[in-house]
Amino acid sequence: MRLALFTLVALVLATARAYAYPQFQLSQEQTCTSCHISPAGGGLLNENGRNMIEAFSTFGGNPDPAHGKLDGPDWLLVGADVRAGAGLIYDEKASPNAFPMQAEAAAWVHHGAFSFYGTFGVIEGTTNDALSFFQLREHWFMWQQHPDSPDGLFVRAGRFMPVYGLRFAEHNDFTRIYGQTPLDGETYGVAVEYIDEAWEAHATAFVHDPLQYSAENGNGGALYAEARIAKVASIGVEGRYAKSDVDARTAGGITAKYWLAAANVLFQLEGQAIHQTFTAGGGRDQIVSYLMASWFVHPGWMVDFGLSQYDQNIHVPDVDFEAFDANLHWFATSHWELLLTNRIQTTAFGAGGDMSAYALLQAHYRL
């Protein structure tokens, strides 16, 4: 399908976000909250997270906001992320491209067990009003059972991405593009989350955002639970339902991780099955999966090899996509990351259309 090949180009050019790297779970820490304020991971780093990235990066440096120049009161934490990319996109011919990807600020205000988290930044929207350019992407209130611990019970209410799956930072991984956590898929919801070194569980009820752009137009719920084994492996289960004016989606899947310490390699796997029915009639069954192996070559350096698969209708032949990834991360300092990301994508291994590919260099600065 010729049209399907353009999907790759459109997704690469889409605005990106700085989410968490699940590659650091098990390889560095046991939970996302060991390093992040959010129970889902991503966004502002806590003190341990800032110390971890300082130790892991090649040159280190003061990891605090603005290199320590934004030290404020104890109840306030601020930060920002800026990201841009440039490279080649191949679809019949190679075309050079350069584009901004992210410009976003964040703040966390907290007092005892209660806190508020918010982000504000630029977004590539779909309308002509101001919300096409600026968005309060996340804004939520949280109650935390143990304010000085990464473990315990968390309750959140506001606008955020319902927790589901491995939540790869790379938004163009198939389990994010075609799965249930697409870029800019935040909703309004209430989440009850419990996190412990041995296991965690997240339950979210959500409704779509009627004011700001969101990739999720449905209302529903999401469940995700994960158990960790001997601090070197984990297995998770997930389920999600969303119903909009145009469709209803019922999804479920599994996740797995294994840390091979002797080789400094982390293996991650996620598989989702999705049943979609359309209000106008008909439906389809889909399968999407992603396998990633991350090799921590040297402090500051990480190499990912990934294999994505997406069958947009298992009952129709030659409509499946495959993607082969090779990414090189360099965490140069506590604030700077350079990422070389490469992909070759096929449709039905060439039976459904021509190959497409890209090679992009990204620069990410965390204030």
C-alpha cells in the first residue's frame, strides 16, 4: 500500500516529547519513581534521578536545573526540555530534513503529601487557534502516601497519559504509534497507582480532552501491572478500553524485561492485541509488538537494536508493517544528549510496497 509508506515520514516529522527511558529500569534502578516525580516516569527528575544521570553521563556536571543556577525554595522544582533533529528521510529518494521537536517547561509544587505538576510548551496541533501552538500537556494533582519515598500509594487527577505498557521514550516505536500510547495521547483522568521494588500496578479512568488537541478521542480505562523477579527481570500485563464517536477499542497485552548483567544488555518486549469496531459498521483485529535490546557499551553510551511489527488487520494479507531500528545514544553531560536514530521500514517484507527509511541526528537539552 503506497499510502502506508508515507506514515513513516509523517511520524518522524511529528513533534517529539522527552519521556522516560525504560532502558534504565532494571539496568540502573528498579522503578520509574526512583528517578522521576511522576509515577508513570518521564518529565522532571527527582534528586536521585539527577544524581544518576550525572554518574552515568560521560562528563557529568551539576545535574540540577540550569546547572544549579535555578535553586529555589524546597517546595518548587522547575525544568525544561528542548529537542531538535536533522537528517535524511528516504521514500523513493533521499530528502534532507531539519526540524524542531520539543520546547517545553515543567514545574512541580509540593507540600507534604500533596503536589501539583504541570507542563507548558509548543505543540503541532490541527486547528488554527492558539492551542495549535501552545499546550498545557500535563497538569495534575497528586497525593502520595510516602512523600520522601519512591514507593507506596499514589493518587493522581488531571491531564496525563494513562499508564499502559513499557512507555518507550521513542514515540515512533510501533507499540506507541499503533498501540495505545500515541504521541500527544494525554487525557483527563483519575489514577490509583501502587509502586514497590517488587511490583507495581496502575489503574486509570479517563475521558478525552474537549478543549486541547489530543490523539485520544475516546473515554474509558487502562490497567497495567508489573512484577519484578530477583531485580533482573520483570513481566507485566495490560488492558485498555476506549470508546469515541467513531470507534471502540479493546486492547490487551504483555510486557517483559531481562537484564543480562554480564553483557550489560537489557532486553525488552511488548505485545498488544487490539480489537477495533467502528460506529459506521465493521471492525478489525490488530497485533502490534516491539522487541528491543539495549547495550550499555560504556558510561554515557547506549546502543539500541529494535524490531517492530504491526498488522493493521490480521484477516487481510500484506497489510503488515515491519521496522528495523538501530539507535546510538550519547549522554554527554548531565544535561545534553545526542541521539542518532536509524530505521528501515517495509510493508509485508516488500510484498505490500516499497521500502522506506530514515537516519536522524537529534540533540536534546534538559535545563
